[in-house]
Amino acid sequence: MATGGAADVVALNPLVEKKGGKSHVWKYFGFAADDKGNVIDNQKPICKQCRQSFHSKEGNTSNLIKLLKDRHPDLTKEFKQLQAEEDHGTPPQTHKQATVKEAFQWQQKYDKNSPEARKLNLAVAEFICIDKVPIYTVQKCGFPQMLHRFNPKYQLPSRNFFMYTEIPCMYNDTRDLIIQHLSDKSFYSCTTDLWTSRTADTFMSLTLQYITKSWELQSWCLGCCGLNTDHTAESLKEAFDEKLEDWKLDIARMSGITTDSASNNKKAFEDYTWIPCFGHNLHLAVNKALDINRVSAVLSRLQKTISAFTRSPKLSRQLTKKQKDLTSPDHKLIHDEPTRWNSSYDMVERFLEQQQVVCAVLAEDRKKWHLMPKDSDITVLETVKAVLEPLSPFTDALSGEKHTTLSSVLPLLWKIFECLSHEQSDSALAKEMKEKIHEYLQHRYDDLQLRFLLNTATYLDPRFKNSFVSLKDDVKQSLLNKVKKMSNEKEGIASRVSGGLSSKEVRPSKKSKNHLKFLLSTIEGEKKEKGEPASSSQAPLSASGEINGEFLVYDQMPEVSAEDDPLIWWKTNMGTLPQLSEFARKYLCIAASSCSSERVFSTAEYIVSPRRSRLSQEHVDMLVFISENLKMPKKVT
């Protein structure tokens, strides 16, 4: 309650502003000050208009606002204006009281077919699929309560609605959009793999890659369908063909299919252009070296030592304490996984880093002495690290989906073979390991058709067309023959049309990371320093025409940097090289690794969790498909 009167009138001395006052009301009040400018009484603000003081304990502004309202209406109007601009950014508006009808409408839920309800249902379904949460989340207590706080008018449907209505509808819409988008693509490639779930159900993943009209590499997941037969080559081929037919994809336009090197995969896709997974081949080659008796025995003992630390909280605590005492990096020991690429090298490398700490912990407990590695074991582990360390960057180098990879296989193989060459300082074990890896990789890539395909893709990559292509003239002749064949087919179709015959499509016969840029840039420089010849022969081409002119122009163009994007180069030069650019679009879309299919199984593993083991194969396929294709926005060009 404001109090004041004649007795409270103070001399007309300058008033001091309140420090830290947040309310706009302090614009109209101040405090009396002495000659030095110090506040005399900070509980008696003085009105700047009428020079009267009022009680205001601890900065309370209620009395001051009431004073303005009672004695200074004009200032009150200005004060409310300032307050409204701060709160809303706009002048205050007069709100009329809601009618009874409007009040009931605010409490009424959205109609289930209203645009608002449909939009919110779609948002919930996308949340379930993208974040891979169980559908029964909609029936838990917390999720409906949160949605009610966001929008009280939204009535969350049941789990059956999302499982049997909303998610299937979203699946069909996404599927139709992808089918429409893929209908005009000239070439595409596929990857596929098999996976067994926790419930012992087998699933077959399928991904598709192609180069868009704007020369960007695009990838889609076409599903994770159930495979209820034996894993024979016939059943794999049948399931694959059915999937392509289901997606209305022309097999004649498939540039190639990439899988692991399993014998059933190789036989199933022998009628197509089959490419073995580069990462899988390198992993198997490394395992050949690790299977040497002396190496495998040491790794087996190392696994027991690491398991003792990972399974014992006491040893883990002692390890952490010793790391601090010895100023060693605070890193945990790594246990290898048979199916995880590079995990054996990671285990050995981490143990050698923590060798002093591990041995110090084991030495304190006599019962753990049997776990301490011997000096001979340390020597073997150091040899394993020295042999595998140069190869470790290559394992995941071609696992990306946003850049071309097949044209980089030959440069990486050249570098790997260089790393496996014998040195004078190599021990007998190191030489044996290098020979095992070299022999296996050489065997995997000795196939003539595979080497020809790799040479074709590498020739069409402007970064390596002169450096790593050993069959350049054969590649040119093959491309020229394909151009002549397509020209003859077009002429045959035209003659049949002019003669009144039906023109049916003539399908050709089926054929039997920045990290990567840095690696390729290093390899390119080393290759040029070696000065090795690229082509094995210089035989003249057997035909002439427009494609020969493109060969001459393309060969005269200098190689671009290994860090450049070949697709951007082709986008710039497609007008100069129209026919070669179509071949580049065909071969550069092929994946060198099947990692994209294996990533689908990582998503499936989250979905087929122990608490969701009763999901049917159709629902798993649906949820994986939506999760893979909606988790990142796709550019449709």
C-alpha cells in the first residue's frame, strides 16, 4: 500500500536510478542521494513526476504500480505499452471472453479423419519407425501424457491402428514414390546379404545404388525380406529375382551385384555381373595370416588375458588405478570379434599400448600369473601389429555409400601389395604372414572377368585412367563393341517399326571416406613415383566413329586429383563425352563393398529385440524399410 503526503515531499535534488531494476516501472521512480551520489534510503523510492516517496521493501513494485494507476493515468498507459512490447513484441490486444460453445470446442478432441489428427498420426508413426522404438510405446503411460501436454485435443490411437493401418500406409506411399523415382533410371547396382535374427529367422537384405541425373550417388534400401528356405544358390537367386520383379526393376539395366565371397552367393549370381566385397576379401586374407599356428596360439592366450579383465570388476578397477599411477592412456582393453573386420588388429594394438599396465596388475596377484604373456608372445604380437598396421586403414576404406568405390579397388590393391612386399628387416613369421595375405588376395582377384570389370571402372574414373589401368585397350574395344551393338539394336527396332511390326524392347543377354580420398591421394603419388607403365599393350582399335573421338579427347585430358569427386568431373564434361558419360554412369554406381546391406541388419537388430521377438517377417521388413529410407532425407533428382 503506497503511503505519502506533504511530509514525504523531498527536496528537488537529482534522483539516483535503481541498479538492476528489471521492471519498467522503475523508469518513473528513483532514490534520494547525498552529495556523493550514494542512496540515502533504498526502501523509499521517489516518484519523478510528483516528487513523493513511498515504501517499497526489497524492490517490491506492487505499490509503485498502484501509485501510477491512482495518480498518473497517463504514465500508467505508457507503462502498460512498454510491458506489452516486452512480453509479446506487439501492443496489447483486448481479449473477449470465450463463449460456452467456444469453451466446449477447445476441450473437444480432433476428429479421427481431420487433417490435424492425420498429421499427428503420421508424426507418431515416423517417430516409431525412424527411432526404432516398439509400437507398444503408444500404450505406455509417459508417451500419451507427453502428447497430451503438447496438444490436449489430440487423441492417440491404439497400437493396432499404427501396426495395421498407419505404418502400412506409410510403407506403401514410400514404396510407390521410390518405384516412380527409379522408373527412369538407366543403370543401377545392388548389394545383398543374409542375416539370422534372435528368433532364428533368416532375412535377406537388398540395397540399390544409382547415379542421379545431377550426378550424385544415391542409395535406397529395398527391404529385408524373410527367407524360409535353405541357403542354397537356387533359393538365393529365386528370392533375389522375385524382389527385383516386385520392385518392377529391369534386370537388364543392373550394372552389377556385390555380395560377400560365400560360395552360394558366387554360384547364385554367376549369370549377373558379380563383385566380391572388398572388405570381406581383405578380412579373410588377414584371417589366413592369423590362422598360422604360432600366431593363433598367441592370440588365443591373449583373448583369455583380456577376458579376465573384461569379466572381473576387481581387475578392471585395478587396471584403471594402474593407468593413473603409470600415466598410461585411460583406454579399455578390446576383445576381438570373429565377424568384425579389423577387430584382431585392434585387440593386439590396444594390448601392446597397455602392456606395462596389464603386466603390473597381473604381477600383484600370484593366481593371475598364468595370464601374463611371455616374452616370445610379445614378440609375436609385435610382428602381427607391424604386418597388419599398414593394412588397417583399407578395411573400411570402401564401405561408404556417398562416393564411388569400385574404381578405387585397383589403386588400393596396388598399395596393399606394396605393403606386403618383403623387407630386409622382416622376420620369418612376418614374411610368412605377408605371403599368406598376398596369396589369398591374388587368388580372389585373379578372375579375368572381375579384373576386366575393375579395369573398366578404373578407366572411367578420371583420377586413375592413366595410372592403374592395365587393360586399357581391351576396355576401349569392349566399350566400342557395346556402342556398336546398341546402335544396331536401335536400327533394328526402327526398321521393325517402319515395317509395321511391334517394337518390343530388346534386352541384352545376362552376364556370367574423406578418409578414402586421403588414402587415394597418397597412393596416386606413390604410383607416379614408381613410374610403372599402366597399359600392357598399345594395339589399335578395330573400329572408328564418334566413340573413338571421345576416346582420343578423354585420353588427352589430364588426370584429376585423387581428392576430387569423379562424378562432379563427369557432370562438367558429359557434354563433351556423351557416350563415355553413360558408361561412367553405369559402372561407377557399382559398390565395391556390401556394407550397405550389412548396415540394414544393424537396423534390423535394433527392431528384432528380445522384447519384440514375436514380430512377423512382414512387419520386420516393413519397419526396416521405413527406418532405412526415412532416417535421412533423400534428394530426388
